Amino acid sequence: MASQGSASSGSRSRSMGSMPVVKFYHDERSCGFFKWADLTNNINKLQLLLFEKDVEISSLVYEKEELERNVKMLKEREAQLEEQVVELAIENTETLIAIKSAKMDKKFVVALVLSWVFFWLLLI
């Protein structure tokens, strides 16, 4: 008799559409009463939850792609800066060599002049 009631309720809910669906609930501790469940509402809630999760996943994927683009851009910038550092190091080395060479040339000229003065004093 319980199955007839549930079958007639189920057919009635299917034909009316908005009526809640009857679902049999069985538990060892319960006495076996029927439990009412609005399956359409549960499905809508689950679909909304699924949609929210899909939106969240899409947002995270977009953020990940944006971060990957930023990392790529920063790596390219790092490579450019490393090249600039190498170029500056070469320029600084060349400048230091030129300064040392100029100092050596100056010392050589001073030594040459002093030797001429000393030689001229010896001749006099």
C-alpha cells in the first residue's frame, strides 16, 4: 500500500511539475516514514554551485595565464639587464685601462723630462 501511495504521488508530481517529489527514506533507526524532497530545487542549487565553481576555475586559469605572461616578460627584461651589465662592465674595464695607460704615459713623460734636465745639468 505504501508503494501505491508513493507511485500515485510520484505520478501526480510529475504531471503537475511544481509539486515536490516524494522520496522514500529508510534508516535503521527510523520508522520508515516518507521524506519530502524538492529535487528540482536541489538540482538548481547544484547547478548554481557548479556554475560558480566553473567561474572560479575560469578566473584562476586567467590569473595563471596572466602570471605566466608576467614571468615571461620579466625573464626577457632580466636577460636585457644582464646584457647591459656585461656591456657596462666592458666599458668600465676599457675606461680603467685607458686611465691607467694615461697615468703611465704621464709618468713616462715626467721621467723623460727629468732625465733630460738631469743630463743637461750634468753637461753644464
